[in-house]
Amino acid sequence: MADLAFRPFSTHLNGQNNLQEGKDGYNELVEDVYKSIVCMNDDIVVLNKPAGLSVYGSTSGTASLEKATIIDALPGLSKKMQVLHLDIGVSLKSFYSGLVVLCKGEEAKKRLEHCLRGSAAQKAQFLSYLVVTVGQPTCSIEKDLTAFISRDFIHNREMSLIQEENNNNARKAGNMMMTSFTVRTLRANEDLGVALVEISINRDKWEAVEALMSHYLSPVLGDSVYSSRTQYVMGVPFRAGAHSVQPGQQRLPPSLKQALQDFQPKWKDHPGSIPLFMHRHKIELRTFPSKASKPLIITAPPPKHFTSLLKNFGLYAGLTIDR
């Protein structure tokens, strides 16, 4: 599939909304989605989705605001694969790249949902992301950690906040979740002030990864929503209150800013076009499709622009992430 990272809110399908069979561009969409398949068996089909392609699409009233979505492609993909029915099992937001799971039929989806609920409840960190961070995380590394994340409407938008304590009432009301996660620093370039980090987590909704990384003074590169919570005095990072800082263009160390402009010159004039360097690269399904099943570990390589930046910044040598 085409690398859409530099066009994060569009696809190559020329503005077609709610693409359906028979419409211009539909066959190309189905073929692109088909080429992104990295794994399949009797129950699931797994895609390596590029950033910029939505799974469900944003909606306003009844009209989709996305130009093409994976859900649009499912009828055609089912025909191409000779599968009676395909449905979304594990979704992913449009601005992320990485693994999306499709289910072959309603029964497979029920079994997958049961598996995922059980993994999350047991604090099994079955979702893993590769993330390029500005700075290195200040949390404990390679240790099981717990965080409480609440959801609130601040700065004219719904955002996540990292809380120090649990609030059972908020959790019962659906306004807070407890997440279990582990952070591993895979590579670091101290001269540029960047690192490649792997984050394994049991619940990744509500932009949990971006919120956590900024909380630990290592915002995700390309994050224009949560990165402002990491502020700097004389180059030293400190944590700013979520209510006191507005989301906005990410602040970068001068050496990193120059390195990014050298890597992609157009980012000098359009710094807001830097994509989010965050890729869901691994899913581990336990007890699926049955309790007797062995764990199924599915991986997907990052997009080309991601690995190119890693190589350029000295964060790639010796890694085995291209599979």
C-alpha cells in the first residue's frame, strides 16, 4: 500500500466519500487493503495499515468526512478472498500506522472480543507500539507499571489526563481506566535527544501512549496534542499541568529540529506536517480462538518513512523490526 505518512488526512482516492462497489477508485482501495495483509488464518485477517487511512471514518451527521476507509473496502475484500463476511475486530485510529485485525464472521468476532477483554482484565500487555520519542522516558524501564487515565473536556476538546490515584466512581462511569504497561528503550541518540521506545500495554484507547509518554517527559515525535505538557527551561524538561498548557506545535531541541529539516526539507516550512512516529507493531492473542490455543504473536514492520528516519538518526542498527 502507498505510504500515506506525508498526507496524514487523505488517501490517493481523489476525494471519494463513502466509497462503494462500482464507484471510481473502489477496486484500487480493495487492492491496497488486500496488499496490506500480513497474516491470516481460519478466523482472522490482519492488516498493516498506513497512517492516514481510517478504519471507520469520522462522521458528521450521516456523511463520512474520510475520503476512503477500511470499512468501505470490506465487501469487496470479502469477495476477493471468498469469505462470506469480514468485520473489524481490532481497530486503529487513522493517524496511527500498524496492525488492524479483521474477523471472518460473527462467531470469530465474539471469540476475539472475549479474548481481548480477558487479556485487558488480566493486565496482559498484548498490544505493542514502536515510538520515536523526544527525550528518554523518565519512568522505570522494563518494569510492569500501572497508570490511571481519565478523560475530560479541556481546551475545547476531549483529552486524556494521567491521574495519581484511582477513582472507582469515575471508572464505573466510564471516565477513567487503569492501564498496565511496560516501556523499553531500544535505541537512543543523546546528541539529537531522541530515542526509539517500545511500549507494551493492555489498554491503548484515549491516546494512552501519547499521554503517558508526555507525562514521562518524552513526548512522541509528531505529537501536537499532548507534547505541550513537556515544557523546557534552559533545555531541561519539566512536566506542565494539562490544564495550563494548550495543545500546539511540538517544541523540539535545536539540534533535532535541524536534523529533521535535513531529513525532510519540507518540514522546515511546514513543521506541522511531521507525522506521528508511532506504529502498532505487535499484537499477542492468547487463548484465541479457544482456551487451548497457543499464543498467536503477529508483527508488522513500520512504514518506510519511519525506518528511514531511524536509520538517519542512528536508531536502527541491530534491530529486527522489519518483519
